[in-house]
Amino acid sequence: MRFSVGGTDVTPRSKRARALVAYLALSRGYIAPRARLADLFWGDRGEAQARGSLRQCLLEVRSAGAASGVDILSSDRESVSLNGGWVSDVADIEAAIAGPPASIADAIEAAGREQLLGGLFVSDEYDEWLMLARADFDARLADAARRGLAGAIETGDAESARRIADHYLLRDPGDEEVTVLAMRADAMRGAAPIAHRRFQKLRDYLAAELGTVPGAAALEALAAVAGMPVTAAIEPVAPAAPVLPALPAHDGPPLLLVCPFVETGFAGSLLHLADGVREEVLSGLSRFKDLRVLVEDRMPSSDEVPMFGAGTIAYALTATLRQSGSHMRVTPVLTRLSDRSVVWSNPVSIEIHDLQEAIDAMVDRIIGAVTPRVERDAVPRAQPSAVYDRYLVARHRARTASTLAEAKEAARLLEGVIADAPELAVAYPHLIRLYNTNYFYKVAGVDPAPNRVRAFELAKTSLSLDRGHIHGYTVMGWCQLWRGGWDAAYAHFEKAVELNPYHSERIKEAAFGLIFLGEHAKGGDYLQRCLDLDPLPNDNFFEDLGFLRLMQRKPDEAVAYFDLIVEPTLFADLYGVLASCAVGHPAGPAMAAAWRRRIAAIWSPDAPMTDGDMVSWLRAHLPFRKAEHWSLFFSYLGPVLRNAHPEAA
């Protein structure tokens, strides 16, 4: 409590004098009988002594303002009140909470997190009154927070919603109704990790203070953020063992908990570096559509894993940062929660002379590695009963198909997933790729145009469902390449990388497309970006890089990259033969003959397999924008055809 005139503090010094001014101010113009004030402050004394103490207290209040020429009080023999002309921050707050969401946000921020008149105990009677005054004030703030959040959600005022939620929940972290509205507001502004964090704080507070768990409304709000329906009832738990909420069987992507990052050996300006790195990693991971990313303040135990939902495939990411001289040792660890197995860990040492550069390198490395590791680990654990798990299985079958029949079966499964869940945008790109590539080149000599019509329609639907899905942009870019929509293809590849600069597989798809557009320098930059994200690239990376070098008229470098491929695709095999023949490799003719046998094995029995037919088929699958690049490719191809089939001139 403080009283001032202009810039001069005229607050009475004694606690009872301050309490008396506060009582009169909060009573909103109340003219208090002297008898009431005597009982309120000195009820444990005789009447004469109590009235004498009151007179002394009133004198102190008047004296405090006298130096500034202000008489704070108005009094007579029977009553006491505050003189007019004063304003109160509490009155301002109460006026502001009657306004729109932005005004309510200002008011709640002004109220802060401290109790009204905290620490101002003067008597049991006064404390009883103050308890009621605080309850009334808190109820007004709570009601305003709810109205403000609801209004902000309705009008789309994301900033006011954020401010109301942030400031009010600092004051009362156990208000479940406000938390639910705050989570919905977070979802409205695309801040799902913050919504999860609010739920965690509510859960921990209720467990510690009340021995209970969040109710159905909070769980529904959490499930809405995670994209999962809630049908299960929640059983209370003992406060001594706070646990994660029980959720139902999932039908969505694998769950990744980003747990605390720990720093050791840091000092000065590097303190709290781990928290900053964790926030950047979290921000980057939130761009991936094939993960549900949650923030967690601890590593869940094995017993708690089922509470995320029956069948949920869950992982936890942690990291340790250790400073050693001018270097920082970073050890990220990705753990499968069901059995606590380490799925991936790749310690790296980074120089910290340029801190921001070091952080960027560390964040890129962690984000770029986590998703492919989760993807490889999650597919064998899927239970193909829910739609999303059926999608995982179909996608896996598409990638591992070794025959045309298996590839067509994968396409049939993906078509079934899309028919049952047309809103599942992540399922479309894999089916599009099957249709665009003659089922991942499991058949040759067949016109791809009919299937590509279907692929283009699927690509348009995929992007209409989710304008933030990077894979939707890369497959649309390739659809446009095959349609001759060069500028549209370039725009879609650029948009994909802009949306998620951490997804090495999607960036690689964009880089390969840019090579066909003749953007060799940018394609090379993107491939280098892929290598920075994942220093252990797969065969496709070396295929793309070798092809780039081939189109840059560097077949000798291309040969070195193709030699690194363990299981070459049909086209990687062809590019390797082109490069080897171009440099005069002794094994070139034998390699050319082997490639001809490989393509003959998948050539359609309904079409002839002449050199001219092979060239036409290759033209349908190599969408060069510039005639000069097709001419260059054909200059490589001619000797290969002659070597593979000597009678062909």
C-alpha cells in the first residue's frame, strides 16, 4: 500500500495507519463509523483505549499528507472517510476489466502476481475483512480473464489472448478454466508447444497442491492441440507422484517429448545456453508434420508411457552441453520411451568463438537428425488398426517394394487411407511419387502421363489441406516439372525450403528438381545444406550429388560419388554408367550392358524395347528445362547405348 501526492510519497509509516487508508480506499467511498474502525483495528482493547488509538492513527494519516498541503481524511465525531480527488490503481484495474480484451490484458498485467495488500496483517478482524476483499478482487480478475480470453478467441486477437493468459496464470496457475481457454488461444495462434507447457504447469500444480489431476475440459483442450480425440475418463492420483495425463489410443504421428537440455562447465554469458538451444530445437522440430512435438519438464518413467495413449509410439530428446576451453561438446540423445532404448546419439564438438554460429550448427545437427531416426524406428512398431498407422505401413511398403506388384499394392493401401481419411495430408505425397515415377521405376516402357494426371490432382488436394506441409510443396514442384511449369516448380521448391530448412530429405528433393531447372549452383547449395544437417547421408544423396557433377561436366567427380552408393536405384545405375563411360573407365562397356539387362527386366511386355523407345521413356522421366542440358545428357547417353547394344548406332 502506498499513497502519494504528485511525486511525493505521503504513505503513513505505521502498519495500522496504512491499513486504515487501504480499508477506506477499497471500500469505495464508504463513510466508516468510528466504532467500526475501532473494532476492526483494536477490537482486543477496551472501548476508550480503542477510540484513543484511533484518534492517534487518524492524526498520523493527516500528518503524512500535511507536508504536501493535502488533508487525506475527512472526519467528524462519528465517522471517517477519504477526502475526494484521489485515484487508486485497484479502481483503475476494476474499470479496465470491464473493457475489451486488450484493456483486460493491461489490467491483469498491472495487477501482477502479488496478493492484494500482501503482508498487511494488523488484527484478526482486519485479516478477516481483507480475506474477503482479496477474494472479491481475485474473482473479478478471474472473471475478466475468462471473458477476455473468450472475446480474444472470438475476434482473433491473439496478442491480447497471450498477454491475458501469461499474466493471469502467473497469478493463479491452478485456474483450470483460464488454462483451458489459454490453451485454445495458443492453438489459435499456432503455438502448440506453449499450450502443452500450460497443461503441464496445471497438472503439476493440481497434483502438488490439491492431490488431483486436470479435468475433462483440460484434457480435451490438450487433445485438440495434439490432434487426438479424448474419450477416456481420468482417475485422480496421489499428490506425491504427479504423472502425465491418461489419453486414449492415438491415431497420429509419433510423439516426441523435448525434455530439458543440461549444461555443465559454462560460466558468464554462456549460462542458460542449454535453455536457449532447447527453445530453438523445439521451434525447428515444430515444423515437421510427421511428429507431434511436446515440451516436457522431465523424462517420463516407463510406467508413464501408456498414459500418452494405447499404441502411441513415443520418444524423448535430451542433450548435454559441456564447455571445454574454446570448444563445446554437445551430446544429444534420442530415446525410445517404451523400452528406454537409445535410438540415436551423435556427440559433436563445436568451436564457440562465434557463439551464434556454434548454436546454429548445433541446432541444425540435432533437428536434421531426429526426424529420420524417429521415422526409421517408428514404422516397424506401428499397429495398423488406426488410420495413421495404416499410412505408416503403406508408406513403408512403398519405399521397400521390390516388384511392380508390391508397389501397386502400396498404392492401393495409400488410396484406401486417403479414402478413409481424406484430411490426412501427409499420406498424399507418397502416393503422388508412386504415380509420377511408374511405381518407383518398377516398370519401364510405360507412358506415365495417365498416372501423372491423378498425381497432379492429389498434389493440389494435399496443398489445399495443409499449406504448411513441406512435402506437399516438393511433390507439387515435381508435378510442375513434368508438366513443363518451370516457374511454378521453382516457386514450390523454394517455398518448401523456406517452410522447413531442417528437413534434409525434402531439401534434397528440392535440390534435385533445381538441377533439372538448370539452377546448378542453388541445387549444390541445398545439397550442402543436407550434408550439414545429416553428416551420414544415404545413397540418394550421393546419387543426386553425382548427377549434379555430371551435369556440371565433371564426370570424373561424379564417378567418385556413384562409387559410394551401396544399393543403386535404376537411375543411379544409369548415371554411374554415363559417368564411367565418359571418363573411359575400362569397365564401362560391361556396366552399360548390365544396365541394359536391368531395364530389360522391367520393360513392359506390351511395348518394344528399341534404343529409340528407351530414349523416349527417359525423356518422360528426365524433365530438363533447357535443351542444352538434354543435349549434354544425350552426349553421355549415346556411347552407353552403343556399348550396351553394339549394333545400335
